[in-house]
Amino acid sequence: MSSITTRLSNVAPGSRRRGRRTWHKTLLGLVFTAIMLFPIYWMVNVSLTPADRMRSSPPSWFPFAPTFDGYIAVIQQQLPYLGTSLVIGLGTVLLTVVVAAPAAYSLAKLRPKGGGALSFVLLVAQMIPQVIVAMGFYAIYLNLGILNQPAGLIIADSTLAVPFGVLIFTAFMSGIPDELMSAAKLDGAGTMRTFLSVVLPVSRNSIVTVSLFAFLWAWSDFVFSSTLNSGGDAQTITLGIYRYIGNNNQDWNSIMATAVVASIPATILLIVAQRYVAAGVTAGAVKD
Amino acid sequence: MSSTIIERPEAAVPDGRPATNAGLPPRPSLKKRFRADQLTAWGFIAPVVAYLVIFYAYPLFKNVDLSVRDYTVRSFIDGNAPFVGFANFTAIFQNPTFGPALVHTLLFTGISIAFQFTIGMALAVFFFQNFRLSSTLRALFLVPWLLPLIVSASTWSWMMNSDSGVINSVIQSFGGTGINWLTSPHWALVAVIIANIWIGIPFNLVILYSGLQNISTDIYEAASLDGANASQKFWRITFPLLKPVSAITILLGLVYTLKVFDIIWIMTKGGPGDSSTTFAIWSYQLGFGSTLPDFSPAAAVGNLLIVIALIFGFLYLRVQKRQDA
């Protein structure tokens, strides 16, 4: 959000004139955004609509008499699911960064033999459909007897983020000047020490980007949850919503309230870390 | 936008340091040093290599193994699964679901990408005009892409509900008749495609917008001086210069869209009948959709999907490599 406000306050002189000339574009932009975000408005609207008004025709376009029953139901029934998703999301972030960051450092700065091949494999890995990876994991977990364990789900979820993480970290770390590392070496730091106390702190921005996506993907994951963790004690919020739809087919007020609550992390992350999100979407796809 | 993040951290290198090792004691031979450096380099990579072997290569190998054997739930327990070669693949090709699943996968992918790309391009050009609030509104466009798919899919399900959905309500208020979006075999595929287009627009918008940022403004100024109008500027400058970025956007879109599973499964489960079944859905249905799972055919369908995804994937890598060169 801060980046948006600074950009707005930094408008160049003469922009007042420009602002007057472009107000119709702003208006058009607002209309487009309203259309695009309509489903989200509708989700919030339905989450506040009382059950007896749910099937009225035409549907009520604005919750004039809002009810919070849906949200009370969420707190009473879905809190454990939200907790599980939070733990799994954080676990995935940790695993992803621990595995991806050292490899990226090596790829970017230590010139390992076969590094190019590894980068290639990582790119290809991102193209493998999740449903298929899930099937492989299912077969393995069944053999090992670790189906329905949160740890198993964290490992599976991290497969979404590790290749992406290595690519983002590598792109960033290649930009760190070699002089910085030679300086550390002259001061007597080994490669490990250089990595931990020079490279990692400098790479803070990319750590935020990777963590953010790792968390969001783990939080949003449905395929792995529904295949690898559908029978355990600790279930995720995506499965919570899915079960909700299955069991309370008619109770859309509560379903949408759960959906709103499940959207909160994405919304918060977008507001506080918008520039990191945009960086993650473009990095890897387009090289400047 | 990406340049704000991937900025080069300016080094605070103490000045006056010699860049060479002039004053240091003689070091071990070059060859030995090279070997030691390689050992360190690989030490840092080792975790990710182990990770890829255990959590990517092995599940994929397992998947191939599943597809050439006759696995049942029993086989997992007693470890007996007879080798059947390509029998599962032959069975898949002859299955009555194969034809529809192939057509639906092609339609779903093709139509989704055509619309996502066109709308994303139009919006990128629109937002690039830099009017008041443009960057805020552009940021808001990202929201649908970041929401958990189950949230988007269930919201669309309710909006497309035959009796109480807001979409049918709007159609009826204009004098039309309501559509059974999710329960009619004619409309189910259209319904999931609409929801998927909505989810994919932000991705196309962001990438194409970053492509626009890389086009020099001088070209536009020169064109203005020569008297080019807006549509000429788009078709003669923007569109040709965006071709490389467009190719990458579309190929990545193909790879991602082929994989789409969540949206379709949550909205229609591939039905009614198999009217919205794609390969990804079919594979899941076979493997996890019933109480009596058919892992081997499921893995066979899955491997087919991997091959298709990899073809587009390699195409993408080629295009990207050519652009880097």
C-alpha cells in the first residue's frame, strides 16, 4: 500500500491538468475494476445475507439487514481447519526457503558444473500437473504409512514452491556484486559464513517474495489436501470449505462466510506486499 | 514492476582493497582449488538435488510404474501388481471417455487462453495510459488470481446457480430465460471456462504490462510526430514489439491451463455425465473419485497429460532461449 500512496503523492507537476483530461479514463477503469471484482463483492454480500433471503428472486444486491450467523458458524466449526492451514503454510515456507536458497546461491555465484542442467530440470518441474504428482505421492505415502500426516502435506505442498523459489533466488542473487563476496572472503569468511551473513541478509526482498508465494500456494492447495490428507485429524481450510459444500448444500451463507475468511491471507498479503506479488508473477516469465 | 525488486543491491565495498590476491601467501594448485570449489558449490546444491530426486523424480517414476502395471489397493499392501505393459494405455484410448475428454481439454485450454490473452492485453494497454488511480486499480485486478481456487470456484457456483444465481437473475431481468449453467450438459463446459478466464486475466495483465514497460517511449513519440493515431500505434508498434512477451505469456498459459483441476472439480466434478471432463479431471476421477480406485489407468491418463504439458513446456523454453540470445 505504501508504494501506491507514494506513487500517488509523487505525481509530476502539471499532473493536475493531466488529471482533468483523464478523469473519464479513471471512470472507465473504475467500471472495469468493479466488473472484475464483482464475484468478490458477491461472495461478501452472500456471506451477510440471512438464510431465509438466500433464495429470494431477484437476489438482494446489498445486505441491508446483514446477518453474522455465517461468521459465527465459521468460528465455531472452522477454526481448527484455519489453524492447520496456517501451520502447513508456515511449514511449507520454511522448507522451501531452506532447500531453495543455498542452491540458488550456488547456481548464481559458485558456478557448479551441471548447474545449467539443474536450472533446466527446475523449469520443467514446474510444468508437471499437480494431480499426477499427487498420485505418485499417494502411492509412496501409502507404502510408508504416512498418509494423513501434516508433515507429508508440507512436503507435498513445498513441491509447488521449491522450483519457483530456486529460480527467483537465483535471478536475485546473480545481481549481488561479486566484490561483496570477495570482501567477505578477505575478511576471513568461509563460503557458508558468506552465505549466511552476507548473501541472505542482502536477499531479503527475494526471501519475502518466495515466502509469500509458498505460503499462498500451500494455503490454497486443494489437490494435495484432498488426496494425501483427507482422512487425518488435522485438515486444511480448503478441505473444510469443500466438505461444507458437500454437507450443507443449502447453507450458502456459511459457505461464503468461510470463503471470505479463507481469502483474508491473500488480501492482507496483497495490501502489504503488492510489489512483491507483482515481482513474483513476472519473474521467471519475462526477463528484462 | 519487477525491476523494483530485482534491483541490484549496491555494494558497500571498502575502497582500496586489492581485487587480486597479490599480497596473500601462495595458494594450492589451480586444479586442486577448482575441485575444492566445485565440492563447495555442489554442497550447497545437494539438498535441492536430493529433494528433486525424492519428491519429484521418484513420484513420477512411481507414476510410470503404476501405469504399466495392474495396481489395485490390494497391490499396495501385498506388493503384487502384475506387469501389463501398454495395456492400460490401450484401454484408455479405447475408453468412451477418451474422445470427449480430449475435445474438452482442447476447448477448455484454447478458449480460456484466447479470452484471457485478449482481455489481458486490452487491459494492459488501457492501464498503461497512466491515469489517476491506474496503479491502484491495476493492483486490485490481482485479487482474483491470489484467492484460493476453492473460494473462486464456489463463489462462481453460487452465482451460476439455476434458481437463485445472480447471473440468471440478470439474464431474466433483460427478458432472457435462465440457463442451467452447471447442470446442463450443453453449458457446464462454458461455465467452467468463464470462471477460468476470470481467474487467468490478472496473470496475463501483469506479464503483458511488464512487457509494455520495456517498450521505449521514444518510438511512440516519433510515431505521434508522424501523425499515427491510437489504433495505428497499437497495431504497428505495440503489437509487433510485444510479440516475444506474448509468445511466452501464451505458452505459459497453455502449460498452466492444461493442469487446471480445482475449478472444474469443485464446480461440476466433470459432469453432468462427462460434459466438462478434461484429462486432469478424468485422471483424478479414476484415481480418487470413487471408493474403488483405478490407479493404473489414472496414472496412464496422467502420463499422457505430462507428455502434452512437456511439449508446450519445451516450446516455451525454446522461445525464451531464442529471446535471450
